[in-house]
Amino acid sequence: MPAEKLIVALDTTDLTRAQAWAAATAPHVGLFKLGLEFFLANGAAGIRAIAGRPVFLDLKLHDIPNTVAGGVRAVLDLRPAMLTIHAAGGAAMIEAARQAAETAGAERPMILAVTVLTSLDAAALAATGVAASPADQVLRLARLALSAGADALVCSPLEVAMLRDALGAGVKLIVPGIRPAGAAAGDQARTMTPAEAVAAGASWIVVGRPITGAADPAAAAAAIAGSFP
């Protein structure tokens, strides 16, 4: 079903607002993404208060392997379906996160490795000391992450087709930076429409403000899900 490919980002510190968005959009989406701002404001209780769909816990953990493993174990009782870490943390960190997740058994979260943030273009990436293009850096980190045990990758829509060609059809790709036609890009530098991203090979797409900022979030979510090829 198209809705299963859609993840709505509930990006707010306001629990009541997040619950309202979740209730409105649940019939039209596959998962709810709860990120760092929500988690810091509301903690574990806030995560548990969001009902209707599985949770994608987007904390983008990035630290030494032992600390990241401890962070993964600390959130396992919340039973997130997905949990993000930064691929740039290196192979040992990714492997530690995977091993920590596996202590939850069959209900463990998928470990998603974030490649290059969708807010970074070539100039911004170069300013961090990375001379490679965003696409080359994404592929480098993608191969590293998968070899170290990541279950899936987070990439911008502009890298989806490239990763499919390089890594094959079996790799799971979670794709933020999605903007419906005519929507403002905001702080996203590498974007694509929902239909374009799915056609390129995205396994899931992540959409926040075009849904939660709409006058009718339910209708916005339904329209995006209905636009998939």
C-alpha cells in the first residue's frame, strides 16, 4: 500500500500538537518519525504517548562505540521500529550499535545509517573538510555502513538512483528532503517530490512540514500517499 512508504515527521516539542498530528495522519502513513527536539523535550514518556503507528526514533547517535551502544540499549524498551545513527561515526560504532540492538531479539529496531545530511550541499560539505561531492561521500559512507551491519541507509532523494545502481535492489533506503511540487524547500538543499523519490527507488520517504504545516494535515498526507507511482 502507498501509505506504508510514507513516514511523517512530527517535528515539535509540543506533545499535544504531536499527538494531534499523529491522530490526523495515522490512516495515511506507515510510521511516525520523532526526532531529537521532541525526545529532549518529552523524553521516553513522550515517545510512549504517540500512538497509531510504529515509531522511527531519529536521534542520529554519533559518539564512541561504547557510548552509542549504551544509547541504543537505553531506548530499546521504547520498541522503536527504526533508530538512526551517523555513518560518519565509523565501522566500529556502527557494529556496536547493531550488536546492542540485537539484544532486543526479534523486536529489535532497524539500525539506519545517516550518510550525508540533506541540508548539506557541495559547498557546505567542503567547508567541513570533505573534498568529495555529496554523491561520492554518500556512496562511500553507504558501503561502510552496510559492511559494518547497518540495516538501512538514510540519504537525500538525489542519491537514491545512484545507490540503487551501485548497491542493488535489496538495500533499504529511507529518504528525507521530500517536498511536493510548489512547496518551499526550507533548510533542505537536496530535494525531490514524493513521486519522483519513490520512482527512483526510495523504500520510505520522510515528510514533515508539508504535512504538519498544512491547514489539513490528514488531507496533505493522503495526497502525498496518493501521488506515489
